[in-house]
Amino acid sequence: MKRKLRINGHSHLLPYPEEIPEFMREKGIFWVDKERKFMLQKGWKRPVTDSSFFLNEKLSWMERNKIDHAVVLNLSQLYGNGLRVEEMKKALRFQNDFNARVQHDHPDKFTCGFVVHPGFIRSACWEIERCVETLGMRLLCLPTHYMDTIGTWRCIFDEENEPLFELANKYNLAVEIHPYDGEKFINLANTAWRFHLIWMLAQCADAYHFLTLNGYQEKFPNMRTCFAHGGQLAQINLGRRIQGFDGRPDLFEGKHHPRKAVGHKNIFFDTLVHDTSGLELLIRNHGSKQVLMGLDDPYPLGEMESDAQSSYPGKILDLAMEKNIISQKDFDAIWEDNVLQWLFGEDTLGKEQLINRILN
């Protein structure tokens, strides 16, 4: 009998400074300083808080923490919002080619996602086709919100973006929905890390609201969507959305009832909710089968080694076991089966091939 795998469904990876094209720094789009201390954009910088932001150090970190495989998302800084179209295309193509190379060179260790900009729908569709057919990628990374061509901020599940979801359905893709850029369209001062601690979770709840109102989980049955950070505010907000739908049906003409999406087999959430009460609510709402392991490493809001928090990768699931929130079967499934189900759906051969690559 094969051992149960530990697959991390939410991970990030920085290119080494020398791998980032010079135009990215010249245009202020994104770069990493030579000392690997900061990631930077024009007028913005953030400390590199762990060496496992980079490939070789990430591999060592995974080995140390007994993580067999990681799903690498795109970098949130490379959604391309507000860039001129040619710069945006080159920046996103760099991200996708980088992730494709990581997956190609380490197929036993990494499944990597690719990103498109929905504001330019035709070129986004072409990039999906390229990433799937040429680069062999199967995870589409999308922001909760994006800036359209006239500077208006939109939700990703706007009906104008259905061509993206039609392609995701055609190619049997997993989709990751991740928040960022809240400070660019929420009119509040960026203090006390409010956009990461509060508004990112609201952004996920907003995207979940429109996915389910449009019934995309049914309309595109081969597309499986995972919300980052447990879609956390979407969990506590479920009753309010149901009451709103029932109380003001005039505002939801032609839309799908929120109840229809609860626990749906095509909607997943990662475990990164930071406490067992949040995890318990998530599981109670949707069932443990719709929950997959997400560490959000190596960011400080991820599940990292931390003395201050007496934390380590996988701690929340261990605590959930201790508190009888989940069974051993649930525990194993969240670490392995549910991640595979999100990535592959009914593609049994795809699951088997990945398992075999991981186990060599």
C-alpha cells in the first residue's frame, strides 16, 4: 500500500534576481535586489522573509518539512493591473515561462500555474491556449479583481470573462482565485496591513459571491475553482447572502441561489484560515472534501516555522485532528486526494501519473 502524500496546494516561488529580465526593473514592474533581501516594484518594496522564496532553498525547505509536492501559483505582483498593454503581456509571459520551466525541470516536486489578464480577453484566451497546449500547464491563476481597459475595477466573475471559463472548461483546468491590489481600488489609507489582514478576505468573498450567483460551478462542469485563504469571509457571510437573496429577489433576477453552491464538488477552499474555529466553520459549510491543504509559503501570513506563533507547516490540520474537527481519513484527503481532485477532476490517469512522478 502506497504511503499518503503531503501535497501543498498553495505555494509561491520567486525567480532569482539574475533570472528576471532587465526590462522588468527598468520599467519598475518587478525585480529582486542582488542581495535577495527585497522584492521591489516602482514605489514599493517588501522584505524577502525566508530563503525558501527561491527554488533550491524551497526544495530543501520541502524536504525538511516532509512536503512531497507543491502547487506554485503566480506572484500576486504580476497580475499586470495598470500596466501598458505591451509591458503587461511581456511581464505575464515571463511569469508563465518561468513557472513552466520550474514544472518542466522538477515535475516530481512542482505543479505550476499560469496567469492571464482578463482586461484583454482575446490575448488572455491565446495565452491560455499557449500555456496548456505548448507548456503543458493545467492551473489557471486569476485575481479576484482586475482593472479593465478604461480603468474600472471589475470582479473576475464578470459575465464578460466567460470566454476564459469556456476555455478552462474545454481544457479541464483547475482555477485558483487569489486576492491582491485592494489598496488600488478601496479608498482607505494603507496602514496596519489592513489590505492583507481584512480586505483580501473580503475580495475573496466578493469573487465567491459572483461565481455562485452566476452558477459557473454548474455552467462550466470541467472547471474546478479554489479560493485562497479559505475564502474566509465567504464562510461567515453565507447566511447574510442567503437572507439577502430571499429578502430582495428583485436584485437577483436570473441569478442562482447561494444555497445551490454550498458544498459543490467544483468549488474548493484551502486550509489557510489560521485557526481551528475558522477551519471548523469552513468544513461545516462545505464538507471536508472541498478543502485542500494550502500553506501560502513562504510568506509570513503562510504556515511557516515561527517561534512567536509556535507554528510550523501543517500545524492547523494537526490541531484539527487533536480537537476532533477532522478524522484521519479527512486529514489524509486534505493533504492529498482533495488537492488531486481540484487539479484533475475526473482525469484519473492524470492523477495516477502525478502520483507516480512524486513517488518516482
